[in-house]
Amino acid sequence: MAPVVAAHAASISDVGNSQPVSTLQTVLVKGSQPGPALWRISNGENTLWILGTLDPLPTGMAWRSGEVEATIAASQEVLGVPFPSAKVGVGDMLKMASLVPSARRSQYNPGKATLESVVGPPLHARWTLAKQRYAVSTKDFEKLRPMYASQELYWKAVEGAGLDRSSAVFGVIRAAAERAGVPIVDTGFTYPLDLDRKEMKKRLEEVNASAGADIACFGQTLDVLESDLSMMKLRANAWATGNVRALRELSTGDIQPPCKDIENATLAFMGAGELKRKLRDSWLRAAQASLVKNPSTFATLPIADLLDASGVLQDLRGLGYVVDAPDDEPVEEQADDNRDAGN
């Protein structure tokens, strides 16, 4: 086992003593922060290390990424974040190019309808209050579809609260892999885009005309902004300081940004449930392959997936792999406790 990997194995349980969520501050942390320790998936001597990612994170935080960079350098592969991609030929690309105007129109309400006329006065009143609360000028968003309008407000409010998107984490990971010459493996899947132009246009029009999912997303975003920004800050602080125990306590609901399910353009061609299943299955196949052939592999997954009792880690346990979480109790301490209980 490489020295850095052995060091992980020796220290992974130390973070379990992190402070409980009740003592965390809502004032956002700044400066150099460690981030969470890694989940460890074992197949004999082979190990898959997983960093749980969170969005958003404190703006003033500098991630102390040396441990992750060293793990990547000691690994044979980095598993990329799973994404779907369409398999298209030259003719299909031309068809898709001809539909760009329709795709752009999909950002706006059909028939130039106003946001209020689509979502109704009660939801629009909440939208107006949220704009005032977060001092966000969104007059240009009144013709946008509810999903796009609410996402613009969401990220402006998040930024005003001292939080930011966590894309810098992925930048560090890509740079570390490039420096070490470690390949990043595509863990997504491709699907044939074999619809004719008329069918593709019909699908886009159906998405454009359907307001139900948009309105649900709009309301969900307002719910988060009205009640969850403080929790968002607590989660961001917990991630930054490496407090996985607190993250687990704070993960009672959906801790991803709202509307993740309907942002993906692939949903114009397949359902949300099918997309999730395919992405999960394709990542699991890549993880299994890495655990068979690599002494060490590095990966990232949303921390919500790692904290989900029925999530991908449960799948890995079901496949026979040993899963150690950063906040697991050390095996030695558990054994001591059992002996004490027997006396």
C-alpha cells in the first residue's frame, strides 16, 4: 500500500470526534480549511477513495487540498463525475444545430407570457419578497421560464449570503491529476440520439410548453431561500471544517441545489428516473472495474449521495466491498467498548 494511502487508513477515524452540529456557528468560516476526510471503499488490498462534494461553499474559504492531491498522485485513475452525452452523427449534429433557436426559446415563457401569469399571484408575491429580502434586481427575469428565473435568484441570493459554487474543488482535482499524469476516467454513459428532426422538435416543444415541473422548481427554490439559507451555511461550514458527523445530522432533506433534476437537457429525451438510474449504474460499473485493477483510485460524488442510506454506498456494500465513512467509530474502540460492557 502506498504511504499516502496507508496514512489515510490510519487517520480516517480521527475526524469522528468533530463537534456536533449544535455548536457550529452560522458565521461562515474563512481562510485555510481542510474539507472532509475521504470515504474508503476496500476490495482486499485495492482501495477507492471518495471525496464528498457540496454546493455551495463559503466564499472566503481556501481549501487545504494537499491530502487529496497526494492521494491522486498515488492513484492509478481518477473517476470523473458521471454525465450523460448524446451519440450523434454528422447528420444528427446538423439537425440539432437547426434546433438551436427552439432551444434558446425554451428559456422564455411561451407566447411571451410574464412570470406572474405563469406561476400565479401567490407564488409571484413570494418571489417579489425574496427579491427584496436579498436585494436582488431581477427585472430582466420577468419573461424567463420559472426554472431559469428562480435559479438566477437562487444563485444571486447565495452569493449575497457569502456562499459560492464549489467548482474550484474540481479545478484542483483536474490540475492534480494532470500534474501526476493520472488519467480521468469517463464514468457517464452515451445514448443514441436517433430521433428525426420532427421528433426532436416535438420533444423540445413539449418541454417548452410544460409548466408543471417549472412551477414546482420555482416553489421549491423559494422554499429554500425562505427557510434554508442558514442550514446551507451550517452545511458549508461543516464541509469546510471536515465535520462529517455534523453533515450527517444536517442531511435530513435534499441538500443539493434545487431543480437539479430538470436542469439537464437530456431530460428532453428520457425521464428523470431513467437518467438517475443510468448515471448510477454507469458510475458503479466504473467503480467496480477500478476496485478490481487499481491499488488506489480517487473519485468524487455529491456528499448527499454518500450520506443517503439507500445510496450508492449501499450498492457497494451489497456487492461485497467494505465501506468506511470518515465518521465511523474506530474498530479498536468499538471492541474496547464491547469488552467494557461485558465486565
